[in-house]
Amino acid sequence: MAALGAEDKGLAAILDDFGLDLLWHPGLSESTGDTCLALLDAILARRQPLDILCIEGALMMGHDGSGAIHRFAGLGLPVIELARQLSAVARHVVAIGSCAAFGGIPAANSASTGATGLHYHGSHRGAGLLPSSWHDPSGLPVINVVGCAPHPGWISETLASLALGDLGRQDLDDFGRPRFFADHLAHHGCGRNEFYEFKASAQAIHQRGCLMENLGCKATQAVGDCSLRQWNGGGSCTNAGTPCIACTMPGFEDPVAPFQETAKVAGIPVGLPVDMPKAWFLALAALSKSATPERVRQNATSHHITIPPARPPARRHED
Amino acid sequence: MSTRLVIGPFNRVEGDLEVRLTLDNQQVSRAEVVSPLYRGFEQILLGRAPLDALTIAPRVCGICSVSQSIAAAAALRQAADITPPANGIHALNLLQAAENLADHLTHSFVFFLPDFAQDFYRSHRWHDFAVAAYKANQGRRSAAMIRLRARILHLIGQLAGKWPHSLAIQPGGTTSTADTGSKVRLLSILSDVRRGLEEQVFSAPLEQIQALSTPDALAAYQAADAPESCDFRFFLHLCTALNLSGLGACTAPPLSFGAYADPDGTRLFPAGQGFPPTSIALFSLTEDLGSSWMDGPPQPPWESHNRPNPHKDNAYSWSKAPRLAGKPHQTGAWARQVIAGHPLLRAQGWSQGSSVASRVMARFLEMAALIPAMEQWARAIRPHQAFYTDAPLPSDAVGIGLTEAARGALGHWLAIRQNRLTQYQIIAPTTWNFSPRDQAGVPGPLEQALHGLALPADVTPSRALAVQHIVRSFDPCMACTVH
């Protein structure tokens, strides 16, 4: 349903703009029941070409690997079986959302439901529904439009890029995520950047300071251009004062500490920025903390800006 | 002679649904509503830090996300025994109402009205207009409302960072704030939405729609212009042309948990159950597993634990069957509005229950009521005051969070022992409406509404349009149902 807000005009309108014909979508298409089942028959018999197969939601392998806890309505077939069959005839396969990509939140209970991703289980390729060696006829792996929920633009731009023929192996990262959003960190463009620079941290969740040190924010470790492109007309998690939970990353459902707390050892956060040497981080953090302007220090623990930016009053020269 | 009609996949509902009908002499003699997916969300919450519910519970659903957050935050708020500051209450109300409005637009223009553009109705005079306006993925008027829906979600973008799934909704209020500039932007979004509704949907000021209090007044509004003048008049025309008020009667008593409390505690839509409404007898609430693929006796949500069993005899759904005092209840915009005392819906014979017409009409009427309330809440925001108050949780506590999603009553029940969640149960609106039979064999509200429906002899699933109207008129969310 996130895609219904894509580009403020909706997924169907965007697909139309790029010459993509929406064969079937459970929430949007007209056909119900037999007409939909006839379409699936035609696709599986290769009478109807399937250029892009999009799968949303975790793949449910339970009960005991049978897939019986998620049957395709009207068909009785386990959804995992249908997904296998459709993947074999599709030109490209796209997992929409972190559930379909990695298992996501339902995978936190995979012992009971067998919830997993299409190509990955957590960070393990080949441990999901499809084998590690799986690729589409053009050589691409499952394309993972991650996120919980994925940004509507990530969905529509991935599908449109496939239509344009612009998405090759080099345009996907190691987890099959399109690099046009996965080359960024959720931290990029965060409106709290100055607080981060000075390690001026919020102590409680409603305060304006950086959320990394105390409140579980993983924006420096999670891919996504959330704060750069922004959501729903101009928002992002961190700009709304909520910690990034790293929903674009495999295994985000089981963090080391609760979602709104930062895991620490001896007072130092365990999860440091993704590619920064720890010693440098600690040294720079100590330095920047000692240089923090009073304005930044005080605003970090306030719910509104209490001190505006201004030069300190010029010292009067006494003769 | 009995015949079977299995309808699935059921499109344009949220999530997975199959409807199985037994027909005798072309009449439905038995309906089974099947939720074919089990998701296991409640077990995911057990053993976690209590505030983790704010991250996990909304992810039950990609369409009722804010309502799930509101319910989870309310349950934790009760455990913490605090009240958010006035700004926080206004912001929470705005977020919930924005999602409710967006869902009503999705339901009307993406799920429900496209059915009238199907070829099945091509012999009707109004069909050409329906195709141009509402055909799935093509209709111009639906496309305009998808754009308006995106504009509504800008309010959530601004106050909660994104939709769906935001942690801005907290027991203590909201993490986000509004300054004098962003308050103006909120009001500007609401102006756009008001204009869109007044120009396209109602062709009248919202206050005029709110003031429609009798069937005569509604008839006068309908007659004042052509059916094609606006979506609401066209819907009323369809109700007359196809007798939608005689379709899908559901006589289960209404249930609303109430929503949109002011800082003084008064609710815009109060809670209640039954005709006439009484306060809700929560102690009589049970989840029955008679036809569910789960083992166990009926249990109240503060005691029940899920034990899935896909091999259980005579079971046919992953949905449970919630009951109040042993009885099924219907919930949704119609139930919410008749319990809140909407004069028009009450005057239409509410004690006889709801129909396809009244269930869908209640959504239109509610859209007209929500925008003026939202404008008041936005204006009441005091930019320099707090939106949040600290909400420390005791190490041991229980909490109940009751609210209304667009599609009806939503409840979260939790228990905390030694700073960990030891119990978490969610009862979602569609679990009420689309519940399977209970152990006494009493069908759920949709199953009752389908009973006795006459269908043509040559009916196929895709041409059983009456079934589709009845099912979609409840605006089901199957993803929530089988969390």
C-alpha cells in the first residue's frame, strides 16, 4: 500500500508512464477468482509473458516446510510453491519490502512459521526460498527493494528502471538492493546532523539531539536515502525525532538492544558508523564533545530550540 | 441440489481472503470466510522490552499502521498511567484521522467503486460514467482521489516522518513537534483535502453534508443535481439503481471502541455496543477458536496464547472468532457512527442492522465529519509547548489500548513482568467482521450477511458481483486479521 502514494500519483499511474502493463495486483486489479486464476495458468504455461514478478511479504515455509500456513486463496496451493513456479518463468523477480527480501519482522518467529525471504534468510543468501545460485534469465539475482515499508519511490523507480533496461548487476549491491538508494546511509541529510557532529545527544526520545548515543538510532549503519529524498511530502524517521531501526538491513528484527535503546559496552555504543575505525570514532567524538557550542548542547536535550544560532556578542575593547 | 462456489483470490481487499459458498436453489445456504494465512506476530512480542511493541505492532499492517501504533501506545500509556500534554493529544488525533481518511478514500475509490465499472454492468445507463470515473487503475476520478490520498499522507510525513510505520507515536505523546511554520503547513494540507472533497466527492461544503440528518434531507441533496455531479451523488444513485440497501444485511449488534479523545477526555466518537448503545462489557470478551486452526478453549485476550494447528478437524480459517457475551458483533464506520449518534444513519432504521449501502455511506459521512475536527485540532496546537511527557513504565503492569481503525474496533492487551512483555494479544476489526463460526456454530457477521443471497444459475466467482459488493462493503483488512 506504500506504493499507492508513489510520486503522489500512485503505482498504476507510474507503471503506465513507463509502458508497464500491470497484469495483476491483489489490492489494485479488477479481476477476482477465476479470471485471476486463468491469468496465472497462462503465465505458468508461458502463453502470457511475465516481465517482472513482484513478491510482497515473507515466504511462509511452515508448517514443517510444507507452506500450509499460507495457501493461495482459491487455489489451495502453498504460496511458496506458487512463488517458486512463477520465479521460474519471470524475466525479473523483485522482492518488495524487507519481509520478502530477508524475512523481516515475521522472521523473528521463523521457528513457528518458517517465515523467510525469497533469496535470503537474514543475511544468508540461498537460505530463503530460492537457492543461492538462482538468477533470472538476464543473470540478475532477486532484486531486493528493501525497507519496512520500502519508500514508494524505491518501488516505482526500480520497476521503471527495469522497463528502461537500466538495471544491471553493477546497479545492485551485495544484498541485491538497487544502489540508487542503497549507496546512501539513512544518516545522510538527517536534520540532526549538527548534533551528531558534536555528539550532542538526546537523553529522551522527544529531545532534539542526536539519537545515536542513547536512543538506538542506526542511521549511520543502515542504507537508504530516506532523509535525502524524504517521505510523504517531506519527512523521515530521524527528522520526526524517531531512531532509525535499520529496516533496510537483514536481521533488523532482532537487534542487540531494544529498538529505542543503544546497545553499549562500557558506556560505548556497540554499533558504530558502518565503515569508521573505532579508535578514530572515539577520538573524534571526545574532541567534538569538548568543542560543542552551548547552543547545541542545550538544544540537544530540549523539546524545542531554546537557543537560536548567533555569534557571541563582540568583546568590547576597554582602553 | 447443493453446489459450491469458491471465490479466491479475492481482489481489492487488503490481504489474503477466500470465500466459500454453498448454494441451494441458487441461494447461499452456508458461507465460510477463510483467512488462508497465519503470521504469528504476537509471539514475536513476547519476552521483548515493552516499548518494542511500538516498533513491531504497527508492522502487523501496511494500511492500518497508525491505528495499530495508537492502540499499542495507548496500552503502554495505561501501564505507565500518564496523560500526554494537549499538543501531543492533538497530534495523535491528527495522525489517526489522517490515516482513517486515507483509508476511506482507498476503500471507496480503489476497492469498492471499481466494481461498478466491471463489464457485468455494461447494460446499465450509468456504466459508461463508472468506467471513465472508477475503472481499476484507469478511472480519472479514482486517480484524482489517489492523489488527494497522497496529499493527506503529507500530514503524517510532517508529524510522524513517514507512512506507514512510525515511532513518532509514543505513550507520552509524539516525538515530533510543530513550530509556527509547520502548523501553517498542516492547515494548508487540510485546506487542500477539504477542497478536494468539497469539489469532487460532495459538490457541497462539508458542513452541508454533516448537517444531513434525515432521509428526506438526503433525498433533497441527491435530487439537487445529476448523479454524475459528484462521487457521493453517484454512489447514492447506485444504491437506488441496484437496491444496495437491500443487499448484505448484517444484524449483528454494532461495536465501537471510540476514538479521538480531547485533552478533557471527551471523545469525538464515543465507545459503545449494541442497540441502544451501552458501555462495553469488556469482561465478557472472548476469542473463540471453534473453527480456527488453533487449539484451546475460548479465552479472554488477557489470558489467551496462540497454539496453531493446521491439521485441526472442522477448522477453516486462521482468524479467531471474538465474541462479546458469546455474540458476534459488527464494527466499522457504520457501527462507529450509529453508536456516536449520527442522526441520518440512525434514522435509516439502524436497529435493523447495516447493509452494503449504509456501510459505505457511513464512510462518506465520516470523511465530511473528520476534516472540520482535524482543522480544530491543528488550530489548537500551541507551537512552543510540549508534545510529549515522560512515561516511565513500572517493571510489572498490564495495559489495554482500545481505539478505532478506519475499519472498526481495534484492541491491544499486554502484560509486563520484570520489564518484559509476557502477554500481547491484538483483536483487529476484521477479526470481528470476518470471524469464522464459533464453537456453538454461530457464523461471523460477513457469513451472516452472505446467508440467503440469491445468485444467478450460471454464476462464476468473477461474476458474483453481489458477493463482492457485500465483502468489500466491510472494508476488510486481512493482514491485521491474521496477525
